[in-house]
Amino acid sequence: MTQPRHNAANTLSTGPLSGLLVADFGRVLAGPYCTMLMADLGATVIKVESPLGDETRSWVPPARDGESTYFLSINRNKQSVVLDFTDPQELGLARELAARADVVTENFKPGGLARFGLDYATVAATNPDVIYASITGFGTGAGANLPGYDLLVQSLSGLMSVTGAAESEGYRSGVAVFDVITGLHTAVAIGAALFHRERTGEGQHVELNLMSSALSGMVNQTGGYLLSGSVPTRLGNDHLSIYPYAPFPTGEGELVLAIGNDAQFRTLCTALGLPGVADDVRFATNGDRSINRDELRPILVTQLASASASVWFERLRALGLPCAPLLDIAGGIDFASQIGLDPVVTVGSGERALPGIRNPMTFARTPASYRSAPPELDEHGSAIRQWLRDADKTHLPTTTAVTQPVPTRSEQNT
């Protein structure tokens, strides 16, 4: 097995990626989300920015104390250095960083880093066991020149054709879903490549693109087309193959029902005071209910009008039925807190202490940590430049970003 390349003593992290150095040449969402997850798990992530900074620094509103919340939400636990590639000395430092890194991530246009000597082939010539991850919008072939915006991928992949009401225009997802999925795929790919390196000592180039991640991430929709030849269409909030599986109005608010089998439907009918409906030949099986949903929906809506969504939620979940009130973002975070998931953590300390969403991965022995707030532009530039000029390549850079982990809210209250 290969040994850790860097001394991890100064990272103050017990995460599984402690001691790993990531040179992050990415920007916007897919790459930064991937590297933030890695940073949470202990990796030292050096975010290389142009003099203008990551585009998301200017994506407002909303903002917190003048800083873009978009940027703040995906860049914690990182160190920022500005390196102007048009300056030969600073380009040399960027190359030195890539030469020392365990992992390099980038999402420039295909071939965009080659003219700077920061492409995989050039980096690997001096750093042969590097894991080099490239993210593009549409690959490096005929789609290489297409701009890699999530909205365009949502349109071209077909997602917008299945999102929205049947009679409406296509809707984009309320989040840049394919950027996020691609970031997750990239983290998985890097982890797999690192495992291969541990066994063989070999580095490699890992390539991902939003379009391929989109087609994979649409799972049953793309699979359904390939396997049956049927092209999915917009159904609003309904599910093509399951019913009732959608939001329904109640006496107050909307209730989502996710009734996945006949036994659950029978229990629902009893709870709603509709015992005979479960035996109706139009609704007896899931297939029958899917076909005859237009007849079943008004029956359910009439009964649900007798109480609020919150009341029905308590009644039905006590019976083991899958259901949920339709909440906003604030309500979703509050609900996660109520059931003990402790979704909010404090990132950083002092004036830079910020709330953030907990990393969703839980490790019994090597937990995630929330060591530093998202960096200001070039916040750690001086220390990182000095480290890159230093001949000692075995120690990770020590900057003010390296602080003791900050306890979560629940831990602070115990």
C-alpha cells in the first residue's frame, strides 16, 4: 500500500480523508460541492481562484453580511489563494500545487488548462500518482463546446419534459440538481480512484460530465424509456406507476401520500372512513388505481377535507402509512431537528461562525468536522504561497483556516 503523502498532524481532523491534499481548480457548484464534502471528511482543500474570484461570490441575493449565501453554502473548510495564470510566477505556484496534490479537481472547458500546463498529462508527468478529476458539461467530444450550465442540461436531458403539470410548460428543478448529482458522482469516482491507488500506486484521470450524470440520475425515467420504448411525459406531482402518490389538499394545507402497495391502501381507506373503496374493482390493485386515478382522487380529497394536513400526518403515520405535510425549506430543517437529525452545525468560530447544513455522511470512527468558515477571497494566499515556495513537500500548509472543530448546536447545549 502507498503511504500517506502528507503529514496530517496540523489538519486537526480525524476524518477519513485526513492527510489528503486537494488542489481545487473548480468553481460554481459541481466541483466545489464535491470538494466541500471531501474537506468535511478531513481533506485539506486549497481553492485556487482567479483575481475575480469564484463566480458564486457575486451570486446574490440572498446574502449574509454582504457575502453570497450561494458561495458560503458550498465552500466551508477550504483555504483560498488567488493565482493569476497570466503571471508566470503565479502560474508556477499553481503548477507546484498540482505537483504536490493527491487530488486535482477542475471544471474548465475541455482542454482549457492545457495552455497553462495544468492539464492531466502535464501534471501527471511530475505527479504520476495524482488523481485528476475533470468535470465538463457535455464531455470532450462533439459536445465539448456546449456551455455546461445545469439549466441547459435539465432541458437537453429531458428532465424538464417530465417536470410540471401535464398542461404546463416544462419546469426546471428548484435546485441545480445535476450539478449536485455530478458533484456526488465525482466524490465517488475520486474515492474509487484513491482506493485503486492504495492497492497499486497508480494515479489516473477521472472524467465526469453533467449530461451523463443527468441520464444516470433520472434512473427509472431513462430506464423506463430504454426498456419499454415509452417516452415519459409531465404528470405534475403524480407518479406514472403508483397511486395515490402525490400531494392532496386537506382542510388546511397539503398532505403528500405515498401509498406503495395494496395493503397500505386498504389501511388508508379504513383510516379515512372509506372501507368499501378498497374492495371497489376500480381501485383494488395498484394497477387499477393508477388507471382510474381520476375517479379515485375526488373521493380521497372529500375525506381529507375534514382535518388539517398536520392532523392527518399524525393519524396516518401512527398507522405506519407513508405520508407527509408539504413543508417549505424552513419547515424541512425544523422537522429534521424535531426527529433528532441535528441538521444544522456551526462552521468556524468567532465573528466568522456561520450556520451550515451537516454533512449527511456519518462515520462511527472518523466523523466529519466543521473547522473553518468559507474563506474570503485570497484569505490564505500569503501562507499558501510561502508553503509552495518551501522545499518541504511532506507537510500540509498551516494557515489560520486550521482551527479546532466547532461543536454542533446540540453538543453545545449538553
